Amino acid sequence: MAFARANLNLSSSGAADAPKIWTYKSADAIATLNTEGYFNSATRELNVGDLIYAYDTATPTASLVIVLSNASDVVDVSDGTAISVADAD
């Protein structure tokens, strides 16, 4: 699938020069989200160091990704750190 701008929401903005925290919900797997260029439609909003909480509605899984670069209208994010959504009880 493709990036859906409507699913990217600012959760915390803090000071002007501080990293922002975003949420993003999609049926796309983390391997798709962390591909360079996936977030290109948000180049004007995302800054290096911003944190994106990404929730995969298809699996379900959750990951944290960091914006590593945003130059020449190309956004690249980290591979992602998985967050457990397991419930063992």
C-alpha cells in the first residue's frame, strides 16, 4: 500500500527545535514503512529526530521509528524497534 497522509497525526510538538512525536496507523508492515521514501508526502512536516509510533492494523504489531534524514524531498526512517502487543493471560 501507499502512505496515507490522513493516518499520520502529531501527538506532541514541544519546543520549536525539539523532536516531535507522531502516530501512524496503516495495514502496511514495518518492512514497508521503513523503506526510504515511504513518508515522502510528509516531507514538510517530518524532521530529523522525530519519533513515529507506527501501528500495523493487519498483523497487529507496533514499532517505533525515528526520522533519520529528510533531504531533497526524500524521507528515510530507522528500521524500527518492535513494541510487544502480546497478551499472555
